[in-house]
Amino acid sequence: MPMTASPDRAERLAPREAGACIRAARSVLVTSHVRPDGDSIGSMVALTLGLRQAGIEAVAWAATPVPRRYSFLDPAITQPPRAADQLFDLCVILDTATLSRVDLDQGLVRACGGILAVDHHPDLGEFPRACIDTTAGATAILVHDILGAMGVTITRPMADALYAGVLTDTGSFTYSNTDHRAFALALAMVDAGTDPALVARMVYDTMTRPQILLLADMLSTLEFLGGGRAALMHISDAMFARTGSTEADIEDFVNHARAIEGVRVAALLSESGGTQVRISLRAKTPDVAVNTLAARYGGGGHPCAAGATVAGRLADVLPSFRTTLESFATTLRN
Ligand SMILES: [Mn+2]
């Protein structure tokens, strides 16, 4: 099977068809993207548990350990074994439309009998067979639809996982992707036994002291560009070291800049091991289309949330990015 195909030649499945595709497999490898988030983790956990209920041998493998804030979810996700001699009929890739972002050795993915992507990011045509719906606020919504089509009963651990997915990907039901389907999933998960206050407490009220210290350091770098329409912050390797924090600690940190009155676009540059810089972008409204800005750096994402990774040290990347962001912000209408 070719690893790439043009979108018009690719097979695009509705959730019901995706469910039938999964049903045809006896063994399934479930995985997702690097820099795992609530939606990728929740979707992996719920799908894996659901497939096991349906009598399918399912494992969830991710190279990155599950971040602490999501460790209360069912521990279905494990790190891939060093030497994997297990063969799977199907690999289901969740919450990414980009092969290079998959959080697994590509050899493991290629060794599977087939690949099915389930995602809500713009379709890049990289996956020959996929269930993609960019109008879904979270991949968790699509996973729920697929499990429903397969006749799976949503248990409490699945409900917690899917609820965590839609909660985090909609910014606690505040982003522009918060719609009927997002609330419908939330309601269904509450009916299935999830405790929204408990999930929120585990996800949001468990910041560590190193995280808070890093947050303070990051906020001290805040600068405004383009007449206040853009806000830029950065985190250096030295800041991570000084506070004892890691890259896994900064999920959603960029939103502090997005929340400022008048800011249309927010950016956070974080240094990674002195060799790479991660660019995280957020917009208040979809018309800003920060995914177009991310694309200039080889990245991608949604109109309101996107990112890219570039090679180099922070000191090398920051000045030119500042200039780019300034001109990007200047083109935005107030
Ligand atoms: Mn997502």
C-alpha cells in the first residue's frame, strides 16, 4: 500500500464505514501524534477499551509517556516494546493527518496489514484510507461515533477518556469548535457515568510547582507586536533547567497570551534540547488562520490552533520569527 495518495484517489470513510473496517480486523494497533494532548490520549484510551469489548485484540502504543495530568485515565496506553515481533491487521492513527507526526516508529506502522486514520485536522491526503471530519470539535467525537456504529457500550473509563478529549480540545467548551456535537458528546458521557468536576480537577488543577515557576518565567518574556494584535512569548532551555520543568509541562501555556484583550494571535516559542524550537500558535477567531502561518514553517493544525517545529537554537529563531509575526499581525483587521 502506498504511504501517500492524492486526496481524490484516497478512500474517505464515514464513521460507520470506519467501524466496519475496524470490525474486519482481528488485531489493531492504536496510536496517535507526538506531543500527546487530551484529545489524542482520550481517543486512544476509549478506542482501545471499546475494541477489546468488541472482542478485537487491541493495543495502544505511544513513544511519549502519558503526561501526568492524563494519568488518571485507564492505563491502556503503553510504550512500544523495544523489539516488536507482534503483527497487527490494522493500525488506527488518531488525531493527526500527518504521517511524520505519528508518535511511533514508522516501521511499526508500516508492518501493519493496513492503516486507518481518524482525525479532525485538514486532510492532507497522506493517508490512503481515513475517516476525517474537520467540522468535529475533537477526534473524541469521531471515536464515539465509530464505537457507536460498532455497537460498543460506553463504560465509565471510556466516558472519562472521551470527555477529557472534548473538554480539552474545545478549551473547556469555549473555542469556536464548541458546538452541538461537542455538548452532545459531553452529555452522553455524563449519562455514561463520567464526573465532569473530577475530570476537570485532574486535568486543570494538578499543576506542579516547577510548572508554575516556568509559567512565571514565560510570562516575563511577553511582548506585543503589530499594535497589540499579536503577543509573543518564549521559553529557553535555561528556563526549563532552572525551574526543573520539561516540555510536557507547557501544554496550553500559549493560551495565556491568547487570553489578553485585543490580542488576535498568540505565539510561544519553546527551545528543545538546543537543537529545535517549537512554535505554538493560537488565534481568538478562525479567520486569523494561524495554520497558514504554521505552514510557512513546515507545520500545520487548525485555524485557531497550530504549530511547527524548526531546527536551530532559540536565539537564532526568535528574531526572524518576531519579524514574521509582526507582519502577519499587521495584515489582520481589528
Ligand atoms: Mn484533536
